[in-house]
Amino acid sequence: MSLIHRSLRTFQVYGAGTDVGKTVITTLLLRLAADKKRPPLYIKPLSTGPADQSDELHIRKYALKDAPDRAKVLFRLDDPVSPHLAAHRALKRGEEPPTDYDVLSALTDTLHEAAATASAERAVTTALVETAGGVLSPMLSGRPQADAYRIMRLPAILVCDPRLGGISSTISAYESLVLRGYDVLALLMLRDPTYMNHEYFFHHFEKKVGLIAAVPTPIPQRTDDAAADEAAMEAWYEQTVQDKAWSRIIDDLGVLHMLRLRGLRRMPGAAREMLWWPFVQHSTVTQDSDVTTVESAYNDFMSVYSKTSGQVVVPTFDASASWWTQALGHAQDPDITLAVAAAAGKYGHVLFPKVAHEPAVELAAILLATVGEGWAKRVFFSDNGSTGMEVALKMAMRVAASSILEGGNATDSPSNWGVIGLKGSYHGDTIGAMNATQRGPFSCEWHEEKGFWFDAPTVAYVEGSPVIRTADGSILQKFEVLAEAYDVAKRLDSDLAEGYRTFITSALHERARAGQMFGAVVLEPLILGAGGMKFVDPLFQRILVDTARAMSAVLLPQPSREGASIPVVYDEVFSGMGRIGIESNANSVHGIGAAPDISVYSKMLTGGLLPLAATLATEEVFNAFLGEKKDALNHGHSYTATPMACAAALASLEKMSDLLAYPRGPIHMARKMWASQDGGDSVYSVWHPGFVKTLSQCENVEDAMALGTVLSIRLKPGDGAAGYTSEVADQFFQPLREEDTEKGFAIHLRTLGNAAYFMSSLNSKPAGLRTLEDAILQLWGKKHDADVREKWSDTDEYDEEPESEEEEDGPLPEATPRRRVRMVKKRLAYIKR
């Protein structure tokens, strides 16, 4: 995560290309730091080429001659070529070159050690980290170094290119850094009197970058006299550091460092004075320490400001996946960022009625070919999950209205029609979506509950075994392995299924006899999110859907026409897109196993980058709105289908489909892990099955459950009340919020009453999850066996194309989402031609 120290001012020196003067500029800055009595540190994380030609020799000669040990090269490969090529050649020679991880770990350790030393000496030290080549030059893995170093987010100094063509390369380098989330504090450059690029840079960047400086005179030209060259270079350095424009640069960089610290320190207080946070009782926010100040975020972690830590920011695991949105981790994929930037540059934003633009059309096609395959024909875009559900409810109610017998008059006002759902459901906090749920902690004064809600049985591990149980804790069925609970097709003929049918049929007939009319069945498939992270028995939901459809004639507004069917709405805002291990319940045999008429997706749709929702519907639903102008679906938002969000979704879905379907990577490991421990990989989680079972056997745990990326731990309420207002889980899991040296990070978690939940991304590193599992287990004095960490912490890379359809672990799934994505793109390309 971001590395910021109070006693160490670290800056990373990037170049707009090769041979632009990075080492010369770095030498100048080191001399300035030394002149100011601040012992500087020079670090070259990775160097290629012979040692007698390396940059640190120049640094030691002209900047650190009195402290040569302050110039460090962490890794060196002798081949004078790009690091990725040098590493490849070393492997072919049978050597074991360092990895990107080795470089980053060594750099982190070196900076921490330097900061600790400076702090102990009550000194402030400057450290300069010089990169190799240009901003996007490859690291050992071939990954651009700006991407590899992004996890540290060190403040950047960009050395401009003074040569012909250098203006273009410098602007591109600057934008590449900014696009990746770097703070570019200074643009420094050599002076070329022929091309005078520095004059252009001063004008172009004056409002973008705080510090811009060019050396006052060109560097001396080399001659055949080495001693004379050395003397001339020394004189040039001494003259340059005396120049007025340069003499204050290191001080100015120090001021920017202090302003960064001051901004973080003051932010919580300013936020408490001005912001009105969602779902927060502000009377409990009484001091700055109650505010989580996020300096930046990367992968599964946020960098959170701390007054007390040795570092300014503490790496903090984002255990709620930022309210369930993160699919691929925070800000770690520049391809998605670039896709959004490209859409912004191409379109900005355009209105959407009777408008077609490429990102929206492509996204609609892909959604219909993936989550909507086999049932959906239309896609309606909106801004977020709640508005997506508002659209879905309007669609459903129109279908219900169109079911009334032609010429007949409904026996009840449409404003009284309700929904059939589950207790504990939550479909968003706009009024219409709220009215489709019972009154509860998220209600407002205008909330008018409209419907009937079943108290559904749930799936969870209790005392080490997966069970189905009722709301009062009675166990209805016990399974050997979790996959049995999700084999709905096999369970449809069971006694429990018959019991569900009898119960649901009786309850719905009772409501019909009471005169209650319904316009839709509205379900959160498999899991109630805000309702306490409860995993609903999929068999109950399947029976409910089948029974309601079979009883449409008595449930729909009367008099209904023959053959009319009550519309079924799936709220997959949270559970869709792979969050619980399947893309969609609409077409998965491991979900409910019955297609809806309408389904809503959001949260992970854009990978967690921008707000967007998609409401998918059948052609029959669409046709219910055909007619006169007043009959249209008159609903929309200013930013409906904004090209930027659609572009983010397109880029994210492509990467997510790789992760879900390819026979490699974290998801593949999760499947193998559950297959080895739980008897099958059709139902799996990234959380270790043995860990979940162990949790369920802990003394104060009511149940534990994991599916896909979601882990839920429900505590026994004790003497207090269960439900959203309970503070049992918040208090018990409080120690996880604190940083400790063993796990190396803090955890930011949100609880739902007596339930705590943890959520990963689809590409979370298994090793990190095992560490997190150990941290949770330690609350009960337990930990993983060593063999679990050893076997289930490493994963193969998954960013390469498979060489063939067959891999060593078996064939690719027959109709992977990835293949469908490609198929749709080919169709669209044909249409464009």
C-alpha cells in the first residue's frame, strides 16, 4: 500500500524515456539534500548491465562520495537489456532471477528500515528511488514498471525528455502516471539549446504540476580526457545547485510532503463538519478517530491515515469490498481506467432516448449473451441498484396490469397491489424499492410496505455441518457436503420440497382469500445482503417461484386473462456477476434453476469503478409497454447508459469472465480447494472450507457460511437482541480493526447486527486470504494448520491465453462466459461492417 513516513521523504524518479538524464537529475537532488544537512538515500531497485557501468557509481562519485553505502542497488542482472528480457535469458540459462515481488518487497523493507533509523535519530531523511528506462518500461515479469510500483504509490518526479520528439514522450509519460493514480510533484529536465523543450514544458504544465525546473546550462560534453571530464562534471553540478531555481527544489519537495501529511491530518475534522454520511448515526461520530481517512486504495486494500502508526498510513483490508462493489480490486487494472478515459475522450456524456452508442450496444449484447442467455431480450440501463429495482417494479406492475381481462376493471386499485417476497429483503432505499420490503431499520416516514413476505429457511454451517434450518433455529435437513444443498434439481422431489409447496400454497391462498392482489414475485436469489448476509435455501426460492407462477390466476389483479403469469423479478444487484460463485441465478443449475422475467444487476457490473445498473427483461415484458406515447416506460436519468460506465463494464466483464472460467488463477484454486475438502467444485468459495467449518464450531458462533467471495459469521446474540441494531458482532470483531505485526494490516469491516461479513475480489490472492482467515481464527485462539497455508496459498498466473482447449486439469467449460463475450463481439463487428 502507499508508503508514507513522517521521518522519510521518499520520491520516485521516473523518466519520460531512456537517456533523458534521470541519474543526473537524481544526483543534483541528492547533492541538494546533502547540502541541507539531511543525509539522503539513493535506491536503484533494479539495474541491468555490468556493475562497472551502473548508475550508482555516478551517484557515489558526484553525490555520496562521503557516504557511498547510502547508494543501494537492490537487484542487478548483468545482461545490458530490458529487465524482462534479462530475466527470460537468465531462466533459459537455468538461473533463478528475482521476481517483481522480490523487488517490491526489498524496496519496501529498505524504506521502512531507513524511516525507522531516521525516526530513532530524530532526523528527517530524503530518499530517492530511481526507476529504469521510461515510465512504462517493463519489469522482470514484463509488466510496465508504473503498474508494478503503483502498489507503493510513491510521489513521482518526472524527468522530461529534452530531445527532438521529447515533448510528445514527456506528455505521454506524465499522463500515464496520472492515469495510474500517481501524484506527479515535479517536472525536472536537462536543457537542450537546440530544441528548447523546457520552454514548452513550462507553458504546458504550469497549471498541472507545482514544481517545474530546467538546469540553467547544458551538461558538459564528453572528451577523450576522463580526468578533465570528471572535473567539468563536478563543476557543473556545483554551479547548478547554486542556481536560484534549483537551490530550493529539495525544500519545496519537503514542503509538499508536509502539506500531504497536513491534509491527511485535517481531513477527518473537515469531513465531520461538512459531510452527511449514508447509514451513519452522526451522534456517534464524536472525534476524528471515528473517521476512516482513505489516502488511496489498491487491490483489496485501502491506505488509511493513522496518527499512531509508525507509518502515516496503514494498509487496511477492505472487508466489505467497498459495499460489495469491488470485483477486481481497487485501481489495479489500468486497462479499465484507460477504457473509461477513452470513452470520456470520445463521448463525454450523451443523452440516451433513441440514441445508440458503441459502449451501450456492446454491453447490452454481452449481458444478453451471458446473464440473460436463454430468457432476456431487452436491457434497460440506469444509475444504481436501487433505481434498477425501481425500473424492475414498474415493468412488473405494467405486466400485471396488462394481465387484466380485456374490458374488465380491476377489483382493487393498482396502488394497492403488492409483491411476494422474503422477510429481511432489501431492494434499495428509493421509495418504490423500499415499499417492496417490510418496514425495518432502513425505512423512512413515507415507507408503505406493500406485499407479503415469507420467513425463508437458510443454509449455513452449524457445528461443522451444512444444514437447512428455520428462522427459529430448527434444523430441517443436514448434508454431508454443501454442494448437496445447491443441487436443486435433485431436491425437487424430496419430502422437504413437498412440505415447502404445501406451506407456500396454503399461505398464498390465504392472502388471495383475504383479497390481496400481487403484481410480482421479488427475490434476492440465494442471499439476503442487507438483511444480515443470510443464505436462503435455494429450494425454497425455487418452490416459491414455481408455486406463484402456477397460482397466477388467483394472485394477479382480477379479473385476469387466461394464461397470464405473475412476473418474477430477481434482484441480483449484490449476488450477480460472480459475487457468490455464479454469474446469474437466471441460468445457473447451481442457483434457483428457474429463469425470471426481469433481473437487475449493478454493484460488480463495472468492476467496482463507476455506478451503473442494468435491468434485463423478456420480450413479453417489453411488449407490455408498446402502444401510445403515454404507454412507454417513462423512466430515466440524466446519466443513463453513460458511455464511461458502459466502457468500464465492458472492460471489467471481459476480465471477470476470464477469472470465473479459465482453468487457472484464484477461482480455479478455490474450486480445487473445495473439491478436495467438500466433495465437489460446483459450489465453492474463495474461503477455505475447513476454516468455515471450524468457525461454525466456535463457542459463541450461531452459524458460519461461505459462497463465492462472501463469508458470513453469525454470533449468538447472548442477552442482547439479534438483528441490525445488535452491537454483538461490532464489539467482538473490533480487534481485527487494529493493525498488528503478525498479519501486517488492519481490517475495515462492517457488521450487520450480530453478523459480520467479509468479502474478497475475484482475483484476491489466496495467500492473503489465508492470512486473513488466521487473523479471524485467532479471535478464538485458533489458526490454520501449516499444510493448509502451504498448499492453498499459491496460484498460477491466469493472464495468458491457454495454448489449447485442453489443459492439464481438463477442458474448458463448454460455453464459458469468455467465449460468449468473444462471440458477441464478432457479431457486432460483422454488423459494423
